[in-house]
Amino acid sequence: MEIWDAYNSNFEKIEGMTLVREEEDKIPAGVYHIVCHVLVRHVDGTYLLMQRDPTKPAYPNYWEATAGGSVLQGETVLEGAFRELREETGIVAQSLEELDRSVGETALHVRYLCVTDCDKNSVKLQAGETCAYKWATAAEVLAMPQSELISWPMRKHIK
């Protein structure tokens, strides 16, 4: 069971309230959990694309230009972003640059950029989450149709 801290639309924690992933459909209006997204750019200018596992209920086999997920109870947003990046790619970042924030229906979204010089062949897949990866140029990512790439909010940060 995954437990999240509750937040208001100003990204302020609501003390004494927690949310449960399995009960996401019961989150009251005006209450949110935080989801972090990490765009990975190699120092050579290419971007890491991860393919979602075919068993994922949402967007199976789609490519996304981010690693990420929900911030767990007790984590800061930045701690959650570092953890998700490490879990989903094996990349251990020294720093992340916050790109933007937005408010969704039940989640607050915080987007980061990770610039890395990691060995491009050392990316690790997370069982049940991802099934493949590839490095692509900005032009290749931007040319992908929406039917293949689901992380469209990140497109504005790909240069």
C-alpha cells in the first residue's frame, strides 16, 4: 500500500491528512498528492526515453520522456524525484533543476531536469514499470506522435 501526504493547490502540506493510492478516486476536491517527473538529458544532448511495461494499466507500451511517480508520505518532492529516477533508470543524480509546476485533477505535478554524464548503456529497467529504453535527439523526440509519447507537458523543455 502506497501512502501519500495531502496538499492544497498551493503545494502546502495539509497536516494530519494522508492519502492512499488505492483510494485515489476518493480524494476530496481541493486535496492533492504530488507527482514528480524527471526529464533526463545526457551531456551529449540526447534524451532518455523509457517504454512503459506492457502490463501497466495506463498507457502500456507507450514511451515517455520522464522517470517519475508519486511522492511518498514523509518525502520531500525533491527526495521523491531522486528516488523515482534511481528506481526507474538506475541513474543516481547529484542535482536536479526544477522546470515547472502544475495543478491537475487530483495531483500536483513538479517537473525536473537531470543532466547526466552516465554511461548510456548502464540504464536499468524497473520490473513492472519499464520494458525498454533508448536515447533520442531532441528532434527525434519532438517528431514522435502523441500516440507513441505520453509525456507531452515535457516537450516544451526539450531543446
